[in-house]
Amino acid sequence: MSALRIEEGEQEGLRALRVTNGPLTLVLVPELGGKIATWEDRRRGVSWLWRNPYLPWRRPDPGASYVAAFDLGGWDECFPSVAPGVYPAEPWEGTPLPDHGELWSRPWAMEARIEGERLLIRGRVEGGLLPYRFERLLVMEANRPSVHLRYRVENRSEHTLYFLWAAHPLFPLEQGTRLLLPGPAAGRVAATLGLSPRATTFEWPRLPAAEDWVDLREPDPAGGWAVKVFLRPAAAWARLVRPEGAWWEVRWRGPVTHLGLWINAGGWSGAGTPPYRNLALEPGIGAPDDLEAAMRGWGTFGLLPPLQEAEWSLTVTVG
């Protein structure tokens, strides 16, 4: 009997797809921007993704604040920007770009099917603010603890399209959580709360702050601070290790330029709740999170010529 399973149902009142390949179970919610709500390692009983304990699920409102109402946890896709701002180029110059992009606020067309020993989940969504089509294909092979994610973005206009993209999986931050990157890795600080970095650039993993150093490899959940940094690891992978030793690893291919790292050690909540303790490992195209700053400051961003496509991929493995 095949280990591959597809179940369609509801979660928190919203349509959900539950897919299993044996070692892994994922739950995806098309109405919440294609959110991956659950990523479970069934062999170890580990549910990897953080879930916000304070915010209820609801159908997205494109005019709502992401951090106040829709920072629900799980894995979102951020495109065509990450931070709120405006589109900086003609012919759409001045168009408001929402926080965490617009994909989270748009329902996706999503279908799942089994082909032999592979399970495929394809999600598609059309841009509302800019003329693009965004597509993500998840591929799960039977009895393998990995998921391959293939991305394609199509520029559907006669003008160049500039963008940022970031995967946005959130994880619980527990005492003893460790982050492993291939060194050396040059880092750049984008934002901090509760920390005063002595420099905006640093060498992983030691962030110079105040009169001491913060070791980002094993952040203290009770630190009372939050930081967003961008890294360029020596090789295209990063690993998160839980206190008991279970690990979650992401590798990337294609025009991915950075690894974004968000660590919230009890330093921030955007919803008027107690501060969160979570972190995000974010392979991305372009930096920092604001598209205008990326184009006019850091100089790293995605670019799609008229009527052209871009493709890239991630592979996530647990062990």
C-alpha cells in the first residue's frame, strides 16, 4: 500500500489539504495565501512550524494589517515585497505594497494529485497590485523525509517587473535551539529591537551589540530582543536544530541571493499581545525587506523583463 495520502477537509473553518508521504504530513490552506500551516515529522512526533497562540484564523482581508491580524504562523510566501512600502518604478510607481507582500491576502487555486510514487501540490495566484502570476509546486516522494518546492513567477506585462521574494517559515524558539550555517557567512543587520549593534555588518555568528557579543547560533529565548539580519552563507543551506537533536534543513537553487534570519527572543509582537518567541529562516531574492531600499540602497533585488519568467527551488529535509 502506498504511503501517499491526500485528504481534503477544513481547519479552523477554512478549506485545508492534508498530505502525507509516510514520514511527513503537511497541511496547506489555500484561502490563507497557500499557507503551509503544519509540517510534521511523523517518525519523531515533531511539529515544526510555530503557531500564534493569540490570533484566531479568519479569511484574509487585503486591507488588514498582517502583523496585527494575520501573523498566524506557519509558512507564508512574501512577494512582491516583504516590508510595507511603495513600488519604486514606472509604470506602477507609488503603488502601495503591503506588509509581507500581497500573496498572504489572496486565495490560491490549489490542487493535489498522486503520480506513481510522487505527490504533487500545485498552487497558483494572480497578482492584484502588479501584473504577475506566482506558482509554487510541492513535490513529496513516498517514504522520503524531504519536500521539494519549485517556484515560477511570470511577468504578464510589457514592462520590467522588480520584486523581492522570501519564504517565511516560522519556528518556535526554545532554550537550546541552534542554528547551523556553512561558514564563513557575511551578515548585515536590517532591524533590531532591544539590541544596539555596534556595527551593521558582521561575521556569522557573532553580532557585536552594546559592550558584548550576541551569539546568534543559540539565541536565548528570554533575551528580550528581536533582530532581522541578512546572510550570505558559504554554501546554499541552513539548518535548525531542536534541543533534543531533531533538525530541519533547507537548501536552495537558482537566483536566491540571501538567507534572511528573523530571531524574536521575546522582544516583539505586532498584535498587542505578549511578545513572541520564534524565529524564521528565510531564503530570499533581494534585500533588505523594503523593495525601494533594495533598489536604491542595498542594490539587491529580483528583476523580470517583460513577458518573461523566473524559476528557483528549495529542498527541505528533516532528520
